[in-house]
Amino acid sequence: MQLLATALLLCLGICTAAAHDDNGLARTPQMGWNTWNKFGCGISEETVLSAARALVSSGLRDFGYEYVIIDDCWQAPSRDPQTQSPRADPTRFPRGIKAVADEVHELGLKVGIYSDAGKFTCGRRFGSLDFEEIDANTYASWEIDYLKYDNCYNEGRAGYDLISFERFARMSRALNATGRPILYSLCNWGEDGPWNWATTIANSWRISGDITDKFDRYDDRCPCTSAIDCKLPGFHCAVTRIIDYSAPLGQKAGPGRWNDLDMLEIGNGGMSYDEYVVHFSIWALVKSPLVLGNDVTKMTSETLSIITNDAIIAVNQDPVGSPAVRLWREPQEAGGTVQLWAGPLANGATIIALLNTSPISQIVTIDLEKDVFMDSDVAQQKAAYRLFDLWQRADESNLVSRWGKDVGVFQSQVPSIYVDAHQIKVWKAVPADAALAVKEQYRLH
């Protein structure tokens, strides 16, 4: 009888769970900046506000980077002893979070906060487990726009989909009950397959262990080779490991609900230019949130050129909201793989990417008919397509910059593509007749 009562309570929790993906937020993947990758626990009010001001002065806000997210270690040593409400560290944030949020909002940006579905956060501050309503109401009173919700010290309430669902759904319901639109970014590192149960309670969910600023370094602290059936997601996950995690999960995402491949490392110094281009491109193509993790107050022109590629950002923000999928992956003798990715875009366009994770250059032919458009009707398979290289900028004889460089019309195959080691080529394919009309419309003068 007791088991039946428990089951009914769990069922009630599922049936009444807020449909957070229908809260009107994250219709395209969220974009912003987060304190953690660069600063860890070494944050303060000035860290946050300096970054917010830099997002404006650098032009990043205008490219869509709108959320300024305060990650772990903003908390005081304990909750308010009378109300049990969360409170900010009085040394790091002497004016409190609300004052910081007000200044961020005045800059035309939105503000995010961090907590944990556990007794403690990963940095051993107080978590929100069993304090969901109090914390959600406090965040709303601070005019918070975004919550990143972690998974440390979860008191054993994990290891089974239904248990994890209910623990994270409690915060989802609490946020929705405040009446304030708060984007809910669930961060349980892919434990218990959140792509199967978080789609109605969160706007995004992490699919893997924490990223590290490395391209393909193997690390036993990131032990799994794929997201499926991984019970020990870990951390120190290289970019190529996370790409493998993400490959089968695109079918789970869409407007209002996204697979989160973790924050971006571009500009932190651990990878080459080409490797950072791969990192940014795949995150954009699979419709991961694009959340910067570098010091945006001190950026090189190279870093800025990558994260402001409006052609790639447009793919991420495409209104169709359909993640690209990996069509094939071929291991190479020298190590690594060559991979083909593709996916639909608005107005009949298609995104195509050729990725080389091996340590040597490759020459590859793409079969448009048999690979890229294999699931399309015969007319689409046989059609001619004009390709625009999204990492080459348009010139006076080409389209506006967000379309990239016109590299010609192809039918059936794109032959002899040279892809250097740890490099990606990304094209927007448009039916040739339609592309001609678009070129005339957007031709530069």
C-alpha cells in the first residue's frame, strides 16, 4: 500500500510538472556569458559588471550574447537564519545580487544565477534541494532571468530517470509559479539521460561531463565514450569527446528545449585557431546554447572573429530549430576521424559540415545525393545546389557577410575537398535557382 501511495505521488509530480519548454523562452538556443570557465570561484560584483559592460562595448550584445550568468560561489556562507532565503557573499557582492541585476538590465542585458539540485553546490555552498520554492521566489524578487541548476551533492536522489526527473521538476514548477519568465538550464552532466525526461521541464540540459579547454586529449576523468547509458559523466571532457556525445541526440531537441554541450572555451588558450573554429561550429550546428566562458574584457581579434561569425550564429539561431546530425564517421589510420554533418535550415536551405579530427590533412568528396539528401525526395536528391562557405567572408561580388563566400554550384557531388588537420569546413547549401534570386536581392553595391 505504501509503494502504491509513493507511485501515485510520483505520478502526480509528473502530471503537474510545468511545461518549461512552453514558457516562451529559448525559442532559439540561448546566448550569453558565464563566469565559471575563466574565473571559477574567483568572482565578485566587479567581475560580473565588467563582463557585462564588455559585452556591450565589444558589440557582442548585438550578436545575441544577452545573458550574463553568475555561476557558483556567489553565495554567503549560509542562508538567512530567519527566512532561510539565499543571500549573497557580503564581501564578493556587498550590494547584493539585486543591485548587480539592476545594472546588468540597464545595459540591455539579462542576468543569470546558479544553484544546485543538491544539499551543496559543487563549490560547497548551500544548494537548493528542498528549498526550491524559497529560492525561486528569491530569484524572482531579484529579477533574475536565467537559472543554471547543477547536480552535486544530490543526497543519492539520482541513478534512476524518475528520481532525477522529480528532483529537477520541483525547481521547474517553483520557477514557473513565480510568474517571472526564468530560463531553466538544467546541468546534471547527462546523468540518467535528461534528453529523455527534461524536455518538458527545462529549456536546456547538459548532455556530458564538464568541458576542458582541449581538443582531443583523452582523460579518464571523462570516462564514457558516448552519452547513451553513461552513468559516470565526469569532467575534463575534450571537445571531440563532447561532439561524440552529442551526435545521436539531435532528435531530442527543438525550440524551447536544447541539448547543452557546455560552455564555450574559445579564447582561453588551450586550443589552436582551427580547433576553436571546430568547437564553435559544431556547438552552433547542433543547436547548443552559445555561452561564452572566456574573459570578454581581454579578447584578441582572433577570438572576437570566431565568436562574432554572424553566418555561423545565424545557423545556431535558425528558426527551424533542427540540429544537424552526423551522417557518417570514418576512422583514420593516423588517429581521429573524418565526419560529415548536415541538417535543415529555414527557406529550404541545408547546412553541411565536413570535420577532420585526425592529425593529418584529408581530401574528401561529399556525395550530396547519397549522403546529404538521402532522406529527401528524388527531386531534391538530383537538384543543383549553390554552396556558401561560412568561414570565408563575402566580397563585393558576393552576398552579405552572413551568407559567407559563394563557392559555386554543385550537383550530386562536391569533389576533392581539402580539410586540414583539426579543421572544419561549413557550407550553406541553397537550391541553385533560389540562390540566384537571393544573390540578386542581397548583392553588395
